[in-house]
Amino acid sequence: MTPKIYIDGEHGTTGLQIITRISAREDLKLLSIPHADRHDVEARRRLLNEADIAILCLPDDAAIEAVAMIDGDTRVIDASTAHRVDPDWTFGFAELDPGHANKIASATRVTNPGCYSTGAIALIHPLTAAGVLPSDALLTINAVSGYSGGGKGMIAQMEDASRNDSISAPHFLYAVGLTHKHVPEITLYGGLDHEPLFSPSVGRFAQGMIVQVPLHLAATNAASRAELHTALETHYAGATNVRVASLAESDAVGRLDATMLAGTDTMDLHVFGNDTHVNLIALLDNLGKGASGACVQALNLMVKGSA
């Protein structure tokens, strides 16, 4: 039987990107709701319960309400922040640990990682798991994202040539109070005892992302940059959606463009630095591996039933 898929919030940025990825597939049956009926609670309830897998592309409160509407066996992938640190939900980063993809494949409730946290966790978790980064490390994370991560409102503002204010600047910082909704999941799945200082920013490009975790080598348990690189390389051996660049490749990089992986569902990791300082870098598309692409990766695992 062809699995029935319903995207609740299909008309938003993430939902539209998912539809682009799966609409032509013959192995899935995509249930849809007219744009005019997208706020019709009973219509949504019917489709949520008719679907084999529902993908929620909604604000947090609406995602919680949508889950409560499900009476039967519908499995869920939630792209919101609502359930990301809930122990009853499976975290949707397939490469988190060996065997984690199989946990996603068999799960009934999957919470999709945030875009920034995908990059941060991808860099931090393998190092704390291997013991080369202490769990009590005090980390700083800097990141820049394409403006599409801000949703339709920010997209419209950024692409409005008539505007001449800070929202239309080439680059701007936000969450300057050092609170951000991705910090709890980064802390939990990064294996950290303390919340990192996270400073996100938005650039005037639609899609793409760079996440940076700078380290003093002396503050780690690693003897060298190469040891940190080996821990990442070992962790992601055989992964198809995460690639660890060789040290030689990273050393040859003069500049790193945040848009290099725009339009893809993969992520590249780099270990830059020298004998005393290291800069861990994740490069990805904020709507690809950082959002819609990750949802589809989880969907494929759940449909298949195994990694």
C-alpha cells in the first residue's frame, strides 16, 4: 500500500520545499488541503488521521495542537521546536550516533532538528562522545544563515528593494540577548553540561548556512587538530549526507562561502586551525539538511522501515 503523506503547513517555506522534493514520487501519496482551507480545523483533523505519516510545518503551539488532533496510528515528523528535547520523541538527526537512523525508521514521533543546531550538534556531539571535548566545556557558537530561515515575512522584507532599514542590511545579528530556541537541543544532543553562548546572524542571501565552533586546543582533551578531525571522520564514516573534509582540503580553503551547499540536502564539516586554536565549521543549506531535506531524510527512513 502506498503510504499517505500529509504536510500540515504545506503552504509555508519548509512545507513548500518538502513538496518540491516529494511531489513527483510514485512511492508516496501526497494528501493536500486547499490554501483557503488551511485554517479549517476539521479538515486538518481529517487529513492528520487519514495520513500514514504527517509532517508538521507549523509554529510550536499549532504543532502541539496538531499532535493532539491525532486519534489513530498516524506517525509524525514535527519540524517545529515544540518537541525537540522531549524524551518521548526521537531526534531526527539520522547521523547522531550509529544505529540512530534505525531509531528514526521505527519511530512514531520524530522531531526534526533546527537548522543551526544541525550544524552545531554535528560538530560537537562526536567530540564529546569520543571524550576529546569535555562535556563541561564552555563553548561559543557563531553562525550565519540565509534569510529564508526567517519565513515568509523575512523573505518578503529582504526581497523588498524599496526598504531602507536594518532588516534590509547586508548582514545583521539577532538574539543579541543570547537566548535562542535552538540552544536547549544543542546542549542536550551536544552532550554539554552548560548552555553554549550562541550568536546567530542573517545574511542577504536566500539559502545557505555556516556554523562555527572556535576552540582553544588547550581547552580540549585532544593533543592536536588532527585528533579532533579523526574523531569527526570516524563518527561519520559511511554517512551519505554528512561529509568531513580532509585536513588538506580545509588547509587549501582561502574563503568559505555560506551558499556553497545551497540547494542540497548534505552538510560538509571542516576542522580549520593550527597547533593552538581550532575552528570547527559546518556548511549546509538552512532549508536543506537544516530543515526540509532533513524531514525528507527522516520520511524516507520511516517509509522504508530501516536505514
